[in-house]
Amino acid sequence: MKTNIIALCFMIDSLIQKLRLTALVTLLGLLPFPTMASTVDIYRYSVKNNLVNLKVRVIDNDNVPIQGLTRQNFHIQTTDKHGKSIKPATIKFDLLPPERQSQPDTAYVAILLDMSGSMRRPDSNKNQKLSGAISAIETFIDTAKKQNIPIKISLVPFGYRGGHNCNHLYEVGQETIANDSPFLKTKDETLKNKLKELSGVSVCASTNLSQPLVAATSYLRNQFSQVVSHVNPENTPQPRLAVILLSDGYDATSEPQFQNLQGFLKQSPQVTVHTLGYGESLRQLSDRANCSEFIPNDQLTPNSVSQHCRLPNEDIREFLIDEPHLKDIATATGGIYKLSANADEVAKSLTDFLTTLREYEIIYRQPGADRATRHQTTVRVTSSFPGLNNVTSKPIDIRMSNFVYNSLSGQERLRILTLTTLLGLVGVFSFMLWSRRLKQQAQSYL
């Protein structure tokens, strides 16, 4: 009897603790936490006479570009040559969304495709991951072609020798990229043929994320560094350099090695790395596995899941995706991290990566422009999009060229044409009168 009473007391105490926790969670949910803000950034500008062209990025918290904004969402704030602020309402400008831009920047994109043994497993739609990844890449290529984006793609498969024999290894170095994975235009059928060839491979290799990332980033940096460094970012478009890492695996790289990888990527600011995990999240995996203990979100890592969780008749390591490291890799370079469960989601994620190659374009005439004057300029965006209410970019100094002329408006040109025509008619009429008078005088002397 005494034992039952003690057990009942423990049960009541446990229920009280759970009720307290539930009440706390409910209360926290009611608190007005601030919405994470999006970001507006003037990526680049160019100047021609008094005409200014701004390339503007508008991105959400995940670095994904926000699309669908209109002219009414943008406001330009600038100064005259004396540094005096000009009212935004007086500045007339034209907004070109990405789909209307006639000359988007050239892009070189290396797609790193995981060819490890886990890619033979089915995704959430029961399709083989390798087939789903290849189908998504084909969609990516077709979308870039349809949108007329001048992009060149290098398809780089990667897979390394692990603890078992494998006849299909894809070790990546700068030489292998140059020889086996050249950059090709989207209309080049070699890309589709290579994807078809890879779709028939019986994948069996192990995952190594560091080596292909270093090789692809180094190749892009070394191959195109001269092109980028000799381009004036204020007047001539720079080529975009990007890497897309598509993997469903877990790389057991030590933490010091990973820190070195992050440091290396940060030293290559010209190259943006986007990472795409293909499969289920660590939380989803741990929830369906038999775990010896619950793993809190702040402790959820591939190591903790593999250590405490098991799957019936399957090796849980085959399903691990290195989410924390993939996210950190993308963050280090200003790229996007995505986790996709099936081929359709992979294709959608790749399309999001494609949108990073194009920004909004704003064209306006700089008020008070003169030779070599500087004008501090910002762009403010107001929208109903979450976190995008009255967000302003960092100010930049726009320097006008050494030779500036203010082009005339159509009304002013019409006035000048009318005045010139009138003066011309007056001159002709005066000449005719003077000529007639001379003739009359000449006849009177005869």
C-alpha cells in the first residue's frame, strides 16, 4: 500500500511538471517575438552619364531571393552633389525584375553530384535518389535554358573509396574537372548524355564532402580569378561563380578539418557554395528509429543519432545527412542550404539556387549629378512579405563619371526643335527679302 502511495505521488509530481511545461510553451507562443527580417542589398551599380543602374538583392532569412516585388515596393534615397538629401518621391525610376532583364550576368556553376552507395536508396516518394537527383538536375538545366540565363555548367560526380570494394569511384581534383567535367552551355547535349550515363551507374562509393568542395572552389577561383579581378564591378558585369553540392550522405570529417574547410571557403569570396541535402532530416530519422534516449534539437548531430539510435534490419548510417555541416558550408559563403525529401523538392531547391543568379534592376537619373560627384544612396523596400516591412539597404557612395551630360527630356527637345525651326524660317524669309531688295536696286541702276 505504501509503495502504491509513493508511486502515485511520483505520478502526480510528473503530471504537474508536464502541465507547467505546457503552460510555459503556450505562454511563450503568445509572446510577440519579432519576425526575423529579410535583407536588401545593393549588389552592384554602374553609371553612364547621369544614368544610374542598380542591381539589388532582396533575400529572406535563408538567403533565398524574394520574387514578385513591383516598382511600388521600392524607394530610392539619395543625395545631391552637396550631400543634401533628395525626397524619394521626386526620383523617377524604372524597375526591371529578373525576367525582363535583357543581359543577365554570365554564370559558371559546378554541380557536385553524390555518387555514394546510399544514393541507391529510395526517397520519400519511393524513387531511387540517384534517379531523382538526375531528373532534378535536368529540370534545372531546362529552366536555365528557358529563362535564357547565360549559364555554363560543370557536372562533377564524386565518390570515394571507403571500407569496402567499389568499381565506380569518382575522386575529384582540379585536373579531373578540367578534363572530365568542362563547363558547357545548357544547350550542349553533352550534359544530358553525361546525366544519362551516370543514371546507369551502380553506386557504391563513400561520401567525402571536403575534397570535391576544395577542388571545385579552387578550380573556379584559379580558372576565372583573372576574369573577375580585371572587371570593374561598377561598370562591367562580373561572371558569377557558384558550386552546388548535392548529397544525401554524411562525411565523418573531424571538426578541425571541417573548420579548415570553412576557413578555405571564406578565403574564396568570389565563389558561392549552395548545399542541398537529399533525404530526411535528423529529427525525422531519430523519430522513426529506436533511440536509447531522446536527443534535444541543440544536440542533434549525425554522431549523436548514430550513437543512440538504431533501425530494424538497416544501418542507420546509410540515412544520415550532415545537416549542421551542410548549413555551415552554405552560410560561410553566403549560399543557400536546403533539405529535400524527394525529387520534386530537389528540383524546387535547384530552382531557388538559380534565382540567386539574377537580381532586381533599378534605373534612374541621378538628381544633381556633375562630373565626379559622389552621391550616398540606399534602397528601401516596403512589402507585406514577412520581415520585409520598411527594410533599407546599407548606403553606398555612387561616383559619377568624369564626363557627365544631362540628357534632355522629350518636351525640352520639342521646344528646341520648334525654336530652331522658327529661327530658320525667319532667317530664310529675311534672306529672301534682302535678295529681292538687291535685285530691285540693281534693276534701278540699269
